[in-house]
Amino acid sequence: MPVLGTQVIKSIQRGNSTLTPGTNGVGSSVNVTINSVDTDKAFLTINNANSYVMGNVGSSYTTDYVSSSIEIGGWISGATQISLVQGSGRTYNDILRYGGNVYWEVIEYV
């Protein structure tokens, strides 16, 4: 196994973005500008907080609620940009949709 030394990471960029609530079963997306990276040597990790959908599955808006998490995805869409997307399921009768905070990190290797 070749030894790379102690300098294998070229850069680390971190940030967070907010995705707005989706509607009618459609999520939302946002593009984030980053410092230029070699896309062949970089990867993106993401995590989210405070995002969920709550809807009514019964005949009344005051009973029979269900809530579930909203999936967040992302990719490096160019040397200076990442794209973040929020998927969103649809319940019988959507009531509230909350966007979420997406925490991202781009690591570029030497």
C-alpha cells in the first residue's frame, strides 16, 4: 500500500442551507456556490435537521394526523456548486410542510 504522507486532504468546506417547504408532494431544491474543487477528487456529505411533513389521514383536520421525515439529498453539480434537494411524500390531506436545515461538507483530496 503506498504511503501518502500526512497531507491527503486538500480542502474542507462546510455550511448549511435552508430548504423551503414543498407543496403537493413536490420537494424543493437549492444550489450552493462553493470554492472550486476537482470533482474527481471531492465528495459531499449532508445531514438535515428540523424537517418533516405532517398531514391528515382521516376525515377531520383535528384528528388522525401522521408525520414523517423528509429525505434530503445532494450532489456536487460542478466545480463551484453543490445541489441540495428535498424529497417530499404526499399524505391523504397535506396540512403542514416544514423545510429543513441542511448541513453539508465538501472534502477534496490531493
